[in-house]
Amino acid sequence: MSDQDNQHSAQNEPKTLKEALEREEAEKAEALSSDVETTIFEGVRTENGDPVVPVKMDLEDLFNFRCHKGVSCWNECCHGADITLTPYDILKLAEHFKVRPAQFVASYAVPAFHEGSNLPIAKLVMTGKEGKGPCVFMNEKEGCTVYNARPATCRYYPLGLGAMKFKGHKAREDMHFLVREDHCKGHAEENLQSVVAYRREQGVEAYDLLNERWVDILMKMASWRSMGGPGGKDVPKQTKQMFYMICTDIDRFRSFVFDTRFLDTYEIDDDMIESLKFNDETLLQLGFDWMLTIMFNEQRLVMKEKVLQQSIVKARDDMGISGE
């Protein structure tokens, strides 16, 4: 590709959320000729109104923000928040309370569906009528009582995180944008900082890394639904249940891996198997690699040769094809 072609391609890529959404709608009208392979995943804290400033922010871009007890809106953002709990959020919060993930989810989360993908997710409980009260972890005087283990969405605020992926590109493109809610006075504080510095201060890197495959699944499923999916079919209910189990009950998934024929089916080395017995983070990544394999036919996990041959024979038999 020439320098002129590269320049033309860069100029045509969307720079704001608004442009990205407009492109997505336009490309939908052209059916399968779309350049955009996936939809935007927004890490916005609330769905009230439209607080998103639709301008793409790069890592070195600067913004003013500081939150502290002296600001007049202290704790307001912790009321009526719509917070999706990522799988890594659940692991860290369970660790904070010294319980297992399923116990934490049973006590502090409610099941819901991700709007774009229609896949099951867990959301943090809000108190009060219709969930408009404070977060279950908020103390009016001290603020967040789980601050060191707070969810990724809380860490990012007032930044949002979006992601896009173009056809022909292996990697997705992450983008940041500001969330300006009317009540928030933190934007008026004199504290100019870069996006990358804020991310580092809030400790989001580990959360992004451990949630990356989960985000990919939500994005891919949202894209498939918008384009009608393979054959226009939705993901089977059993697959959705398995996805939710991996996200919220890692111990149950561990039992599935070790008590069924899972390890007889897939090529997994001995060191990895030992890690899966005790390491929840490793097991989580295995679970999402498996989901990407069975949902989207990505070769994240490889079937053992014997199992693969048996599957081929069965498929041929089901189709009435002779092996001779």
C-alpha cells in the first residue's frame, strides 16, 4: 500500500464515538460489505441521559479531573449507578471479602443481559427504590468501602472505554472518551493529567488485561447479532449459561474442566493443568478461550487428534457420507 493510500485510510477511520456509530449504521445498510467488524463496547458508569463527550482521546491527551472529600458532589456518582461487573471485578471483590466468587455474586450482584450481545452478565446491586439509592458498598462519610478492590468501571470514571475492530485487522482499537455528568464537579478541579497517567494511577491495566477476552466475546456477539449472526441464529441457551458460569462461578467451571472429558478433548499441557487446579485467573482465560472456540470457531483450543477424527467420522455419518 502506498503512503497516499495509508493517509487516505487514516483519514477515513472514525475519530469520535459519534462518527463510529454513524459509520456503523451506514455500513449496516450495505449488509455484509461492512468495513466495521464489531460494535463499540462502552464502559460508561450510568445510562441516565447522554453524558458521553463523543471525542476520541489518545493516551497522551490531557483532561482536568480530581475527586476528593472536599468536592461538593462527593459520593453522588455512587447513587443509582449502572455498573456491570467484569469477571476480574468479581475475582478481586471476592478476594477482598475472603469468599469464593459465587458467594460474592449471590450477595452483591444481580443477573442481567448485555444490551448489545444479549449475553448474560452480572451487575452490582444498588440500594433504594428501583435501585436509585447508593451503591451497596458506599458509606456516606467515608465513601467507597471496597476502594482497593473497586470495579473497573469505577476505576475508569470519568473516562469511558470503547473498542472497535475493522475487517482485515487482527487487533481491536481501544479508545477513551470523557463522561461528563451534570452533578460531577470534579471536572472543575485544577488537576491536568494525561489519559495514560490516570489509567496508571487508577490501576486499570491488570483489569484490562484479564478482561480482554471477555470484552472480545461481547463485541463479537454484538456484531453477529447486528448482522444477523451465522445463519441468523442466536447462541444456544446452554452456551449462554456456560458463559455466565465462567464469569461468575469459577469453582463450578473448574469442576466442569476436571470432572468431565474436557481434558481428554483438548490439548492442554501438564503445567497448564496444574495451574488450572489453583489459579482462578488462568482458569478464567481458559474458559474464555473455550468460549471463543465454540462460539466463533476460533482455534484458541485445539482438539486432540483422536477426538477430532471421531468428530469427523460422526459428522460424516450424520450427513450420510460414506468413509470409503
